[in-house]
Amino acid sequence: MSTPRFYCPPTLFPSTISNAPGQSGDSVELPATAAHHASRVLRLRLNDDVHLFDGIGNELHGRICAITGKSVRLDHLHSHAINRESPLHIVLAQALCSSEKMDWIVQKATELGVSAIQPLQTERSITRLSGERAEKRVEHWRGVTIAACEQCGRNTLPIVYPPQDFAHWLVTMRQSTATKLTLAPTSRNPLRQQAKLTHPIVLLVGPEGGLSATEMQMSEQADFTPISLGARILRTETAAIAGITALQILWGDLG
């Protein structure tokens, strides 16, 4: 069984520790959500080892020294410098789709190493989000990224941006120097034939039903290059994950 990992916000993450395995002078209390998961879900006990990460690249190893009511405290803390981030900076610009599919995309994109996720409101998006409802969904997706990072070993949380209107977002993207790609099943431009991508990459994926002809034209005017992943038409959730995987295999840290 692998050592359990828990997210600890930077504001609660120990800033100074002994940095020597076996030293017990330093201790930290797990955040409430992590403490509940550790004690009530995983049923961890005294002296069990755990890992903590702060979402901005830092990781600690520790040992449970106290479990009292709803609190769990760790001691024997020492830092563990390790970088599990991809050399590619990928921003997934994902058209909004149904809640379950969007959750799945956010989870798998995090596991595959994206740096950021930008939800987009497009013409054919089934889900419509605004105001307080949009804020709650973003908070939910951030929770999904935390759970995914706990599972896959990443110490840096991907950024989840608030949903944007597609046309408005394209206006801001016109100034971007990133490599901009659109997954388009009708394109005759295979991803594997692209020159090596060294700049930050923005991968645009349409909703169920795809981007409209007008949206495709608008994206090309904003310097997005339509690319293909093969002859078959993929569902939006499949396309997003297949696209990220292909990028990581060709120029990232997979394969």
C-alpha cells in the first residue's frame, strides 16, 4: 500500500522544519478535511506514515503522533524535494459539458500533468454557468484537482480558471504567444506532424457536438491551428484526454 498523501494549504504548511528524518520536534495538524479522510475513511492509526503537499511544489513526510476527536497531528516531519511536473506547460481550454464528464476531464487532465484548465461557454455547451453557480462549480473542480494530485503524486495544483464566454476569451488569446491548437476531427493536419512544441501550449477542445463553424473560424482568426488525432470522431471527454496524452508522449514526459 502506498503512503497516503494529503493536501495542506500553503497558509497551514510548515514553513520551517528540522529537515532531518527522525527528528520529532516539529509537528503540524492536518486540515479538517484531510484529518477526516485520514482517520474516518482510511482508518489510519498512530505511527502511520503520511505525505503532505502544499499545491505549489513542496512536499513533507511525517508520522501520525496524535488522533483526538476530529484532529490528526503529525510529527517526525522532513521535506522531500521532488518534481513530478511535466516539462510541457499545457492549458486545457475545455468547452463546458455535462457535470459528470467535466469532472472526469478535470480529474484525468490533472493526472496527466496540465498546468491549467479554462472552462469555456460555447454555442453548443449543454451546461450554462454564471454567478454563484459558476463560483461553486469552480470550487468543486478545484476539489477534484486536489484529490487527483493526492492520488497521482503531483505537488503542484493546476489552476482552474472561472468559466469564460468563448468569444470574450478569444479576444484575450489574440495577444498570447503560446502555441494554440484546436482539436478538429475534419482537419487534415495530424498532431504528430507538428514541429516540436517548446512554447506554452493551449489545447482547445469543443463541447458535445463540437465547435460551430463560426467558432472554428473565430479560433483560426485568433491563430489557433486545427489539428487531428486520427480518422475517428472522439467524444469531448475522450478528445481532451487523448489530446493531452498525445502532447505528453510527443514532447512531454510520457513514453
